[in-house]
Amino acid sequence: MVRSSMLSKDEGEHLVNPTEYLSLAGALQYIVLTHQILRMQLSLFGYDDANWGLDFDDSRSMIGFCMYFSDTPISWCSKKQQVVSRSTAKAEYQNLATSTSDATWSFLLRSWVNVKV
């Protein structure tokens, strides 16, 4: 592109049929506008939570997590921990380890079936 060139509406040939130009302009607009939407939709994320010693009978914590691909839940878990946690932080770390292993498995599964995340 030459910086010193000046464009004028009176120069050059006018389009006889602007359909091809409008089609190309529409396709470019579609790509630009939907690029971020498509990128956001193909995301893997999850939520997890644990409570510490809520069950007064055996003092074991309840853990739970839910993994999402886009807006669709693909995996979830809710169970009582097998060991007694001595602190809230330990219960949360145990839940984080469980949900991270599930997220890793989900990520590897999607890469195996060629879904870009």
C-alpha cells in the first residue's frame, strides 16, 4: 500500500454488480463478530466446594464439583470424603485435587476427539 495515494469517488471503475463485494463484506463481518463468541463458547471451567465436618456422626466432609464445557455440565461429583479432615483448608485441598484430576481427564478426552479448548 502506498501512503501517498489519494482515493477519490470519481476515479476507477464502478461496480456493475455489487453482490460479490457485499457477500465478501458480509462474510468478513461474520468472522470478525463471531470469532470471540466461538472462542468463549469452547471453554472448560468448573466450580468446586467442600464443607468441613458438617456431619456430626462421623465428622467427614462433603465435597462437590461440577465441570462445564461451554455452558453445558459434562461432569459432576458429590460425595463424602473417605478421611476426616482436620481443617477447612485440608478439605478444600482434597476437593481441589479431585476436581483437578477430573478436569485433566476432561481436557485430555476433548483433545483426543479433536475439540479445541
